[in-house]
Amino acid sequence: MGPDMTITPFDPRELLAGSRLGVLATIRSDGRPQLSPVQPFYDRESDVLYVSMTEGRAKTANLRRDPRTALEVTSPNGLAWATAEGTATLTGPGSDPHGPEVEALVDYYRSAAGEHPDWDEYRSVMVSDRRVLMRMAVDHVYGEKLD
């Protein structure tokens, strides 16, 4: 930190809510961290963080074995960051485009991005890509902003 930079109090949940790119940390079977770039959606009202991921990927397998996780986001200028910690639950993958697993992904998409131009296509892709929705109830948030 340079001599003219100071730490200013801020609400890290505000940065979480406005960020659509972050790094998800999961725990490998040998205890080392696995870091994955993700596109999170933080629902501030419910204090829940969501990430859509694919079955079979390292982060998904890690969370099935150990649901403890953390997600870090950084402001575009790099002068603020926030980390959310919690326990993940996974929904999916689904085999029915209109089943509850895919409905959870539809709800996630609507909350994060609004209406999709072709919901039938979206539902079909969620099944064929074996998408899984991670829901993390946030236990702890910390971060800081530099001015």
C-alpha cells in the first residue's frame, strides 16, 4: 500500500452483489485449495450466493466431498475486494428439462440476468451440459476498500 492510500470502511456485501466474476475456492481431496473462475450471483436479501457449474468438474467433485467453500470478488479497479465463506449445497444435474433441478437453474438465471430469449433452449442445454446449481448460505463476509 502506497503512502497516499488509506483503508476506508465499506460494505463488502455491496461488492458481492455487484460482481459477476469471482474466484471460487474448494478443497481438494489432499487438502489443498482448488481455485476456479466463476460467474456468481449474490442474493443480498437472503444472504445466499449462487454459481452454475458443470457436473464432473473439479470444483463440483470437491464440493460433493467437502461442501466448505469461499468466493472472492475484486472491484474492476482492483482497489476493493470481498470474500464470502459458507457451506454449499448442490442441486442437479437434472435429466428432465422441466424437473426441479432445471427449475432451480431457471430461477437462478432470472435472478442474475433476467429473462432468457429462449427458455426451451436454455432448459435443454442445462440437461445436456449436466449443469449443477451451487447454493452457498453465507456464514461470513470480509473485505476492504483502498482509496
